[in-house]
Amino acid sequence: MGYYQARLSIETARLLEGMRIYYEKKIGGNVSKGDCLIMAYADSLWVEDWKKIFDEPTPPTDKYEISPTAQLLKVQVTDDVKNGIQDLKKTLPKLIGTRSVTVGISIREILKAAYIKNNKSKIPENIRDLFRQEKERINYEVNSLEKPDIINLLDGIENQIIDLLN
């Protein structure tokens, strides 16, 4: 492993901090920025269309406080991660119609892809919980012959939403 340096936007530095905190919670221990980038890169390997990732809005990061020096990234990462960042730096301009992109943008897109992977799987669970709670509420509060029809309608809507997300 060697050192890798890049200049990041405030938004990207905050996203890195958010993902670092996420990975710390996930593994139950300390995660350095370099480790975070290594894990995010591994989590981004699912991406087949980087244009879609680029077009996705960056997740909200306002709650993460960073120092001005956090924009100057110097971390130890594996050669695979270095090469992956460089490959994305070469690939992205062709996909988005620009002459070039910075290393910081490549890192941002890797972090976004990791964020999407790790948060998208939670959305269907949250939706199912929400629908389950509403169906329980209907079972207790609604006292009519239409109750089974209402439950069936909610089941259909729930399944349509989950299908759209997957």
C-alpha cells in the first residue's frame, strides 16, 4: 500500500466523513479515511453505468463538520483502489461529455456509489415496516366490511413501490 493524495471539494470531504462514520458503525471499530476509501471502492464495484451514478444527486452531507485540511486527502490505499480511481478518471469524461475530471470527482462518484449500495437496501425494509404499521392500524381502527379490500390495496401499492426500487 502506498500513499494517495488528492484535493477534495467540501462536499466530497463531507461525504467521505459520512461514509467513514457509516463503516465504523458497520464494523464496530475505527476506520481511517484510507480504509474508508478502500471499503467504498469495494462497495462501488457493482456499478455498470457510471453515468447513472454521476447523474444521482450527492447525498446530504451538511451534518458532517470537517476542517479545511480535510479537503487535502493523503491516505494509504491499495493499488487496486489507486488504479480504480485512475480508470474512473479516464472513463467519466467520455460518459458525461467533458474533456476531463479531477481525481476528487472520481473519488466523489466512488463514495456516492458506495452510499447508494449501502442505503438502497434499507429503503425496502423501511417501506415494508411503514406498510405493516399502517395495516395494523387499519386492523385496529377500521371496523367495516371493506377492511380486507383496504389491506389488499395497501399490499398492492407496497409491492409496486418495492418493484420500482429494485
